[in-house]
Amino acid sequence: MTRAVMVLVALAMMTVGAGRTWAFECPARVNEARAAVQKAEAALDKARAAAKAAARGPLGKAREMLAHAEVEHKGAGQDAKKHAEAVHEARTAQGYAEEARLIAERL
């Protein structure tokens, strides 16, 4: 019985800790998104005119989302929901940057 209670307490502590860790991972996600935007910009510099035109839209969205993620993170303080929003924004920015990079490389 005591062992079962200890296991449940340990599991509960790990769950609470994992939630907080996830919520405050936004600096890492922002850095990943920033790196993806830089790769997309480098690919755009080498791309042909048609690819540049097609990739500008997603790259612009990526830059906008990245800027919003950085603002969300700086203004979040200890609010886990704001940090989660910053993570979401950074991951979305990374997706747009990857889209722009693929368009620039493949068209």
C-alpha cells in the first residue's frame, strides 16, 4: 500500500513538472524558428524569380509569427498560458519558414 502511494505521488510530481517544463520551453522554440527563418532566407537568396515570389508570402508570415512569439514570451512572466501561446506561435513560424524554404528550393 505504501509503495503504491509513493508511486502515485512520484507520478503526480512528474506530471506537474512536465507541464511547467513544456510551458517554459519557448526560448528554445523561438531559437529554432529563428534558425528556420534564416535557412529560408538563405534559400530565397539562391532561388529563381518565380520561387522568390511564391516563397515571400510564407516567409512574411513566418517573420510575423516569430516576432509575435518573442513578444508573447517577453510579456508572459510566470503565466504558463502565455508561454504556451509563445511556443505555439514559434512552432507555427517554424512551419511557415520551412514551407518558404521548400518552395524556394523546389521551384
